[in-house]
Amino acid sequence: VQGLLERGPLAGLRVLVTAGPTREAIDPVRYISNRSSGRMGYAVAQACREAGAEVVLVSGPTALAPPPGVRLVRVESAAEMLAAVEAEVDACAIFIAAAAVADYRPAETAPAKIKKRAQRLGLELVRNPDILATVARRRPRPFVVGFAAETEAVEANARAKLAAKGLDLVAANRVGPGIGFDREDNELTLIWEDGAEPLGRASKLELARRLVARIAERHGARDP
Ligand code: CTP
Ligand code: CA
């Protein structure tokens, strides 16, 4: 196995992958989160390892075991995920953001459990840092890959994210009833600056392998 990994297309490279949802605490027993299972990100981490990379997987809470040979860093909130990524990213040639990071967190986390009193309760939210955009702004920076979870206008929305965040690649992901979150299969389209490339509909692991093969080709062809 070692010999095979040493000859893989990502041999000798370290890859940083984010995966899973984040949890944003409302009080000590409650949080805001989303339906991400972490499966796509864990499949990407596995595919990178199979391709010979040294893999660091920064993961929000999931029910999944880390793929063999992958170093797992567990986090809970978006702020913790950003800190973990910033501690690892300088040593990485490729960054792949598959996490479903909560876009907002409660403006304040109550120090004690909130008791029910009034009939209505407002919750003020503030924006979380964009981990992917933060990495893409670094100089020097790794080869930067984002995901885009979209329910409509998948390619147009994904291309807007590629441009706005200055990414090398966006893997556009159709989500909604029957596809995407919390499912074994998925459908991906790669959005490059110079075109779109459908990867089809398949299991998350199969799609991750196709995605990683294309990342390895483009990363290898990049100017040093
Ligand atoms: N992402 C991130 N940090 C955030 C939000 C998103 O790193 N705070 C990353 C995700 O991991 C994904 C990409 O950004 O790779 C796109 O996430 P997505 O939720 O599709 O897009 P957003 O930029 O958050 O925009 P919106 O949710 O409004 O569509
Ligand atoms: Ca988002």
C-alpha cells in the first residue's frame, strides 16, 4: 500500500480538507446547525489519501469515522474551524473546503440555559467569517477549491462564488429534495475560470475520486 501511495498523483503533497456542519451555540445546550452529514468532505479526504497525499481533515461534528491514514482535527463552531485551518494551511499545497459552515452565529451565547418565558423570542445573528475566502486571500496561498451548495441556477451561482472568492475551482453541488445533503449520492459540476465540466451523478466517494483526479491534474500543470 505504501508503495502505491508514494506513486499517486498527489504523492508528496499535503492537502487540507474541511468537512461537516458547524454548530453555533445559543446557550450551553442549544445550537444552530444544518443538515450536512460530512460524507462528501470525508469522501474527498479519503480520495486525496488514496491519491497519495498527506491529509488533514478539519471536521465539524459528524457521525463518521475518519478515513484510514487521515489526520482528523475536530472542531465545533465556524470560529474554531477557521482557527484550525489557519494553524494548518501554511503547510498545505491544496485546500478543499467541503464544510457546510454556518453563515451566521448568535450575536451572544447565553452563559446559562435560556428558560421559556415570553410567547415570542427573537434571536439576533451575526455573520461568521468566510473560511474559504480567508484562505484564498492569503499570499502565498495553496490551490483553493470550494464547494457551492445551490438549489437553483447552480452553474451561475457557483461561477459567481469562483469570481467573488478568487478560487481555483468550485465543485457545484445541487441540493434540495432527493439530492445533496444527507444522501449517499450527489451530483457535481466543476466550475473553472475557463469552463464547466460535469462530473455526473454518482456516489459521493466516486465523485470525490473524479474531483481529486482533476484537482491533481490542474495543480500539477500549474506554474510553480
Ligand atoms: N464557506 C466557508 N466559510 C463560510 C461559508 C462558506 O469556508 N463561512 C465555504 C464552504 O465550505 C464552501 C463555499 O464556501 O466551500 C461555499 O459555501 P456556500 O454555503 O455554498 O456559499 P456561501 O459563500 O456561504 O454563500 P451562500 O450560502 O449565500 O450561497
Ligand atoms: Ca453558506
